[in-house]
Amino acid sequence: MLQKMTRTNEKGFTLIELMIVIAIIGILAAIAIPNFISYRNKAFCSATESDANGIAAAISDYFAVPSHTSTPTGLAYTTTNLNTFTITGADPNLNITITVTDASGRCPADYTGAATTAVNPKGYWTGQVYTKLINP
């Protein structure tokens, strides 16, 4: 009878153990969530740069045909995330400039600020616009 009242055979976690586990999970989430958001935002930058490289490849394919001697104006290329692009360059023998605008606006400033003309003059960021230069 005394054993039924004290319940020494009962199994489970105490309230303090559960609170400690919840606190540990909260600390891990506080560290992991900002890193995840940062990586996701950098993926938007990579998508914009990938679009510029894809357009450059399409231009190279365009100039592979001997009769194509002027810069293409109506290039058919589908960008990711509704990014927009422009192609400029009056003389394709000198240079062609491809600018791709990040439509999401989520590319972090520290990422775009690190990729300047001083670091890479053939591919650089200006705000939310990525510019790629093609020189033959």
C-alpha cells in the first residue's frame, strides 16, 4: 500500500529536464536560423551571376554562326527569379556588356560590396545589378 502512494516505479522526465532540453534547442535555433537566412540570400546573388554567365554562353553560341556579326538585341533567354537583363556594345569586336538586375532585392550588401571592379573588372556588382564584360 505504501508503494502505491510513493510511486517509485513511475517513468518519465522531470519539468527541469524538459526545460533544459527546450533551452538547448532554442540556443541552437538562434544560431542556425540567421545562418540559414544568410545562405539563402546569397543564393539569390549566385542565381543572378549564373544568369549573366548563361547569357554570355548564349552570346557565344550566337557568334558561332559566321553570318552573325552584330551584337544580338533580341536574345531569347529565360532568367531565374524574374531577373531582367540588358546587352550593350555597339562593336562586338571590342566588348559586350551584360547587366543582370536581381529582381528579388535580397542579395546582401556585404556580398555585393565585396565584388567590385577593383576585385574583378570583368564581373562586378553595383547595388543590385551584376555586370559582366565580355572581351573577345
